[in-house]
Amino acid sequence: MPGISRTNHLGIAVGLMVTLVSLSTQSLAGVCPYGATLPGVDVSQYDGSIIWTSVKATGIAFAYAKATEGTTYIDPTFAVNWPGMKAAGIVRGAYSFFHANADPIAEADHFLSVMGTLQPGDLPPMLDVEVTDGQSAATIAANVSSWVSHVHAATGRVPIIYTTPGFWNVSVGSTGFAANPLWAANWGVTCPTLAEGWTNWAIWQYSATGTVDGISGAVGAVDLDKFNGSMKDLLAFANQPSLNIAPKRTNQVALTWSTFAIGFGLQQNSTLGTTNWTSVTNMPTLVGNQKQVILGTSTKQTFFRLFHPP
């Protein structure tokens, strides 16, 4: 949330004894998933009244619900879907359908007002980019940039961009959005083709004709998605990252966290409960698409945490 520092998972004391916690494998490399994936859905008014407990019982881990479109439209099912997903234990997200011929800041503010304040455990906002509204590629790219920058500043979360490679490459053609996670819409393939400018994907919409218990809307089908990672990665993406600490070799420990934990940095403190946290300046390396820092140990107790600035 804007103006509020977020601290997740205070680290484990490291001194003469190191606590070993399991390391996760995050997958975000390449077109095909690196490892585990998780099932999800994205919904709107066309999916009708949804029984989210039934959806959860099928194994669905995450879901996105349409909140707005343009500067005035509000999806009539969002007010029910938003709390319903959370109550059922589904990791939730909200999205807006983008119109390039409207004021992007007005669109973003409309979305923010309907979505409300994101909570820890909510997924980043998503912008659905799939129509030109008669605008040039340069205008579309500029307006998308304004929207994602405005929402990022308001929420502290980096928005996801949903698009198809066919639309983006022809109608937008920008390679300047690599900092925004990609939601790749590509049906009927083994692994998704990516739009220009991205080398990996966070979410893949692989079908628009799925069936899921609890969803029986007017169109008779639901969008099916995969998240590119494990449940630990999904929670990191939802701003609940965990810090893993393990022995590396004699007098060294490895501190590892998911690259999905966007905006978090590693800090240390010799006394838990004080405000004397300092940033660890060692640059993390990528190991299996995890961020990892190797530090030497000493006889002094040290605490570590992941910290997100306001």
C-alpha cells in the first residue's frame, strides 16, 4: 500500500548455528515453464454467478476478476467475485480492460477506485491490452506506459500486461515493457509464444474454452491459465515472499528468495526488534531463477529480512 512499509518473513538468526530451511524452485525462464505451474482462471460478468468454494475444490490456485473497462464501466460481478475469491482461499487479482482512445490516467484512477486497496496476498493488477480503438502503435504504447506507471505508483505493485503476440507485435510493437510481468495469451500450443520485448512469462492463458466446477456462465466456457511457478512463487508474486537460509559451505550461508518478490531488498540487523536494519549491499546472483546472496558467518548473531520500501 502507498506510504506503508511492508516487511515479510523476518529472517532466521545466523551465527554459530544456521537454521536450514527448504529452498524452492521458481520457474520464469524461457517460453516453456522452468518447473512447476499452478492452475488458475480469469473471469468477468460473462461467467455469471460463480461458486468460488467449488472452484477452489477443483484445485484452482489463483484467479483474476475483471473490475473495470475504460473510464466508466464497472463489471457488475466484481463486487461479489473480489471478496468471494479471498473467502474461498484462492489467491486473487483484479484487471482492467484497456481502451487506447481514453485518458490512461482517468482509466487507471477508475480502476483503482473500484479495486480498492490491495492487501498482502493480493496479486498485482493486470492490464488487458488487446484492442487498438483506432490508435497508432506509438499512442497505444504511450498510454499503456502511463497506465502502468500510475498504477505502480499508487499501489507499489508492478502491473502485469495481458496480451497476445499477434496483437502486440503488430499493433503496439514496443519492446519497452520488459519490467512488467507478461500474461501471455496463446491458445492451443504446448508452450506460449511471447510478445516482442519479453523473454519469459508469469501467467499463460492457454484456453478460452475451459470448464471448471462452480463456473457455468452464459458463454458456457471459462478462460484457463497457468502460473509459471510453485505456490511459494505465487505467494511471493502476491507480495508474501519468503526468505530461505541454508549453509553454503564452511563459514558461509546462502540467502535465497524468489525473483517474483519485485521491489524487495535484503536487510540485516544484529538485534531483533530494533530499527537498526541496514541493507545488504552484495548484489544477488540468479540461481535457478532465484535471487541468491552468499554471506560469511561469524560468532555474532545476525537477523535478516526482506523489506519493501514505502
